[in-house]
Amino acid sequence: MAVQACIKPKMFDDDDGGPAVFKRNNTASKQNQSNSEIKKSLPQRHEGPYGRQISNLHGESSSIKKCNSSPTKASTIKVQLTSSTASTSYPDNSQNSSKQNSVSSEKKQLNESPLDIHAKSEDSEDDQPLSVRISAGLSKSNSHVGLKGRSLPTPSSPHSPKTKPQKVKVSIKDSSDDSEDEIPLSLKLQLKATVRTSSSKSVDINEKKPLASKLQMNDTSKNVNQLVKSPKGLSKRPLGEGEIAQLSSAKKPKLPDASVNSKVKQTCVKAETDNDKDYNPISHRMKQSVSSNNKSASLKKKTKVVSSSFKKTTKKSKKFAKSTKYSKSTKVPPTSGEGQKWTTLVHNGVIFPPPYKPHGVKMLYNGHPVELIPEQEEVATMFAVMKDTEYATKPRFIENFMNDWKAILGKKHVIKEFKLCDFTPIYEWYQNEKEKKKQMSAEEKKALKEEKLKQEEKYMWAVVDGVKEKVGNFRVEPPGLFRGRGEHPKMGKLKRRIHPSDITINIGKGAPIPECPIPGERWKEVKHDNTVTWLAYWNDPINPKEFKYVFLAASSSLKGKSDREKYEKARLLKDCIDSIREMYTKDFTIKDIMKRQIAVATYLIDKLALRAGNEKDDDEADTVGCCTLKVENVKLVPPNKLEFDFLGKDSIKYFNVVEVELPVYKAIGQFKTGKRDGDDLFDKLDTSKLNAHLKELMPGLTAKVFRTYNASVTLDEMLNRATKDGEVLEKIAAYQHANKEVAILCNHQRSVSKSHDVQMSRLNERMNELKGVLDELKTDFVRTKKGKPPLKDSDGKPKKNLAPEVLERKIAQTNGKIEKMERDIKTKEDLKTVALGTSKINYCDPRISAAWCKRHEVPIEKIFNKSLLAKFAWAMDVDPSFRF
DNA sequence: TAATCGACTTGTCCGCAACAAT
DNA sequence: ATTGTTGCGGACAAGTCGATTA
């Protein structure tokens, strides 16, 4: 179905244009019900709507405040310095030269000698370049639309210029694509069907495309960031440059990876060429996107993802495959196999927290000191140290804690009731310990730190296919009381200590098995599964059915590759989004209720960036996502608005009043009728049905892809619309503003810092002082002009007689300071409840930021910190003209 | 078909150190 | 030198989604 794609004129756009709106008026706080204090409630962002509105949507709304209007800023200087280097394009490293260089060098070293540390940040060299260009071409103008304001206008205007040129390069495919466009949907569908059906499907697909291309694709994926050029020593992943190039070309299709599966995808994909044209109205193009095929063939995991048919075949065999592959390809680049994630894997296992050290401080029970054996004292201490957190006041927390603690105390123990317990002595002992630590001299602290580092160092690194990579969480979680978020039924339960016998290690077949760090104990199991990326796992003591995994760090090439695939998939959606929107719009009134619910749910996920909403067990906090919305979570606000009010992931409150198309409004009304509070709004729907449907529209499409897509599109558009020439600081402000819009879209909130109010009033005080100074200067200026002496200062002493020009200059300076402070205050208030980090880390394609930095001569370190630079190394060599 | 398993991504908070302001 | 502020990075909970099982 979906296939066709591209066509549509932006249906939604229009709509949007019209109405759409949404603002998040109030957002409330995260919290849930009760909680009083807890977090803050966000005062809503009044303006809520911000950006969107800005965008134009209807004019309604609020005014946005954009911050920057006025330049000013003293600090510029520094910035510029930095930037200067960067200027135009950074070759990979030029930017933070130091960092990057170091990194890269390290890698190289690694290759040469295993010793080095650091992860490589890979410079990604990969393909990007070409791809980028290609992509650039893609940038479509178009579309998006719809929804929210974000879509905005996006008329082509802005980028078009750049884009087009690039397209040219791409041309090859394009041509074909175009022709394809004409293909009727049905055909497309058929294509899919076929594919699926035939087990060989993958093959088929591939066939269409040149093998070479396929291969390349794979390689690429494999390589991922890795070393790249490096001389490589042994095994690393070879990334040939050639490959890269190819990729790029291939890439065009974009999804290199993602596509994997894709058959159908193609349909959507190609659009790039088209883009420009958006106007082409309807032409649906099918694109065969070569790329997609290729990919499918290649990738590994993707395999899974890929077409279902494919999967089926592969999956089962997966496990077998593993071994097989293993043997097959030792030398093969990682990823080559279907599900293969690596070929060689060496690491040192995990490190355990130190055993409990009894302190001997006695708590009181009914006023009397109580004797506790170490195991009992340990749990009492866990509670004692939480005495001043909100958890310690929650009945459920206390009840769960008491239940687990009593089990350790034993039936005969004197301690029976919580209300007779006084943990204060232990609490005070703990505070005292903390204070002692704080008082330690710098040298002592440093020594401790080094000691710790020394102990941990061997666990910090793994060698994957010959490349040294950082391990993410190599420390086993210490015992403690479970702190669930929101009203979690299990809060307060004892999270017991994890022992080696709880841990399963995953490591390469020939690699030495990590020595168990606790003498006399041994690992639960040692596996050699190269179709997964975890190094170790244990069962979650709170929920034994779940696992806690040890993975590589975000800077690893394995993670980087997967990240890139995620964005490539989202970019594929860009090419299908118009037709998908058109389709679900059509289904708002379809008779089949399930289909109507799917259409409306998809609309909400697309427009509001809601999460899919899997079913949850009773022993989890009661939160919802789109598919699990309850009747009471959505209220009709005539004539055509919906009020959403629910607790989402992490029990963060989502509150939003949105104008929707009338058919949606009506459909929601229908879904609500005859139901009571507590009933599912979408009773015919769940995430698997929804995703199964989405998959028909575009291979690999799932609900969360919409979030990635809309977040990245929003960032890209806002940046390109709002960035003006000027000082670097202003550009950074524009970036933050765009980032904020994305965060608001995704409802990424944070709690207001305890000192926020104090800080604000302090700022306001200073502001008033400045204004006082300004008034005084103005008065003196007027008096001086009239030949009168300045007024006396606050102490009644006479002031120096300054020339009018001098006063004028001072007035200008003060005005500048005031403006800057006003902006700062406003930004601080605006961002009080908005968390920018999450979207930056998980939703915004880093290539958008990297390309923007290059285009606007903003040093990338101003946007990405060290860890983000490492995580996004794969995106750093993006072509400056890259558009999402 | 639904429930469960399994692997991986996403998300918030918090302590601490670096930095900035005083 | 001291103290307030910011931001990093870690911890770990809570999602998503495909595969497998009942």
C-alpha cells in the first residue's frame, strides 16, 4: 500500500495551515497525581505553542518570543576564536582538533597496538560524504506537513537551491525513479507481496540491483565507523574507502541500512529526486530504490527487521546461523551475516560492587537500640539513607520495604512495625560519612579516584573485531531499594545483590573467558552468541523475567551503526510521509472500526509525537501511550479540539490541547461513546496491530519512527528558517531554540531545580539594579546636555562630571547588558521544565547539526559535548549541504 | 492470537567536578 | 579563596518492538 508515496500534495499542509495548532499549553508537571512536591509542575509553558506557532500556523498563538533579537554578548570573543578554526567545513577533525585528533590517533594506535585506550571515535569517515550530497538533494521541501506547526511551510524555497544541485549528482537513480513513479500503487503492493512471499525474496530484490551495490552496502554497514582508513592492524573492520564512496552513491537511497528490508521501501524512497518537485503532485513515484534492495541483502540485524518473510526464514535459523556464520566468516566483516553483529569479541566481564561493610550504628526501635546482623543492617541502611527523599514517605514504598526487610529479620525479630522504627542514628552516621568525604583534601580525593580507575580500567574496554571499544555499563548494579518512577507498585522492594552466579557472559569463541572477580564463585553461563551485542546480562532482581544487559558504550561503532540506521529509516519515511498522511486521512471515516482506529492513532502519533503505547502489567506504574490511551485521557473540546491529559513514560505528565481535523474529532467521539473511564479509547488496537499496518506502508516502519522523523524534520526546518547571519552566540541561541521546539514536541521534561526560584529572583534583582543605573545615566545625560552637573550618587556624594558622549556610550552599554539579561532570564524561565538533552541524544539526526555548523561556521563543540561528539563520530564528516 | 521472551533504545535524575561569579 | 551554577556522565528505570511460545 503505501507505496506510492510521494504524491500528495501536502494535504495536511493545508490543513495545518489552517488550523493546526497545537500548543502545549500547559504542560503539567510530570508528576502524577499525588505528589505533591515532587517535581514541579511545570507551569506550563505558556507560550507553549511556541515554535509551532511561530511557524506560522495560524496565527494564533502566542507570541513567541524568540529570543534573540538583539545581538550583544560579550562573550562572543571567545567563541569566535574557536570558531575561526572551524570555519567552513571541518574536515573531520579539524573541528575540535584536539579531541578528534586525539581520538583518531588513538584508534590508529589501537589498531597497531592493542593497548590504547580510548575508543575510537571513529571518525566516521564513512560514506557520509557522498551520501550527504545525495541526501541533500533529497531534502525535500515538502512535506511534512501537516501536523503541527512544525511542518510549516517548508516550502521549498529555502533550501531548494542547495538541494537541487546535489540532486544532480544523484541523477542516476533519479531518472529511473521518476519513471517508476508512475507505477500504480497496486503494482507496488504486488511487489511487496512477492517479496514477502518468496523466501528468497531478499534475493530477488537484490537481483534487481546490481550485486555490487549490494555488497557494498553491506560492507558499509559493516564498517560503520570504525577505523576507517587506519592502517589497521588486524582485524578491524576494513572500511575501504572505495566502499565508502560506493555507499554514498548507494546511499542515496538512503537507508542504507535501514532499508534493509525494504522492498517496498523503494517506493517511498526515491523521492529524493523528486523532492524538489514536490510539486509534482501526485506523481507517485515508485522508486525502486536500489538501495533498499541492497541493504536488505546485506545487513545483519536488519535482517530481522526486514521483511517479515525474510525474517521468518532467517530468524529461526538465526541461532544456528550464528554458529554457522561464525565459522563461515571469520574474516568477514562483521555484519555480514544475517544477524551477525561481530566476529570477534574480547572483554573482561563485569565488576562487582564491594561487599557490604557493617557500620555498627544502631537504629532505634520503640526508642531502644536494636541489634542487627550485617544483612539486616544493610537493608536498614538502604532505607535510612533515603529518609529525606519523598520515597520514604510513600506508604507503598514503606510497605514493600518492610515486607522484604522483615523477611531478612526473621519472624522472631523484635522489629515488627515501621512506625516504631527510628532510622535516625544510621541516617546521621551516613550524613557524617558524606561530610567526611567532602572534607577530604584534593589529593586524597584524587588518590581515591585513581585507585578506583585502576581497579576498573580493565573492565572499561572491549575489543570488537579487533577494535578497542568502550564498554557502557560494566559495573554490576549494587543492591538497594527499588526506586520506580511514578506510582510504581514495586517501589521500595529490596533489589538484592547480584553475584557472579547470576551473570551470563557473552564473548567470542576463541577469547579468554573473563576471570570471575569474586574468588570461589563462577559465572552462571558463558555464551558465544555473535548475533547479539550484549557482553553480559543478569536477571533483574525486581522483575526476574527481565534482564539487565551490559552493552558497549554509545561511542562504539556498533551503536553508531545502529544509530545511523535509525536515522536513515526516518529519512525514508520522509519520502512516504505524504502518502501515508493522505491514507490515514482517508481512513478517518472508514467503516471498519479497527482501521479507523489505526488511522486516528497514526494521526496522533504523527502529529503529536506520541509513543506507541504497549500494554503494561499490573505490577508496573500505570502509564499510557497512544494505543493504551484511556477514555478519560482525551476530552473533546468543541468545536474541534482535543485535550490530552495522561501520564506517559516515566510517569511524565502529558497535557496538551490540540486542534484536529474534524473527522478526527468526530472519530474520537465515536470511540469514546458507550465506554467508561478506564476503558481503552482504542479498544480494537494494540501496538502490534498498529505496527503491522505501518509496515505495510513502508518497510521497517513502526510508531517510533514517526517520533524520530518529526523531531529531526523539526530541527532541520527550524534551523534553516531561523538561522541568520550574525554572531556565533546568536546562532547558538537559534539552535537552542530549535532544540527546544523538538523537546517540547517530544514532551521531554525535567524537574525544576530546587534553586530555580532563588536564582530567578537574584537575576531579577540584578536586572532592577541595572535599570536603576540606566535611569541614572539617562538623567545625568539630560542634565549634562543642559549644562547642569550630574545628580549625587546614592551616598549623596557628587559624581564625576562626564561628557555627554561618554554618558551616551555608557547608556548604550547598559542597554546591551539589560537586553542580554532579559534574554537570559527569559531563556532560563522557558527552559525551566524543558530537557534539551534527550532529543539531542536520541531524536535529532546529528548530521543536521553537523551540517548546520559547517554552513554557519559554528564550532561543533558548541553544540555537542565530548561524549556526544564521540557518539556521533559517524556523522561528523557530513556534507555541509546535508538536509534531513 | 495472546502472552512471554529477548534485545535494544529512550528517559530522567543525581552526584560531582569544572567553571563562573563574587 | 569561596561559593553558586552548569553541565557531564553515570545509574538505572521504562519504553519499543520483533520473535517465540503456549
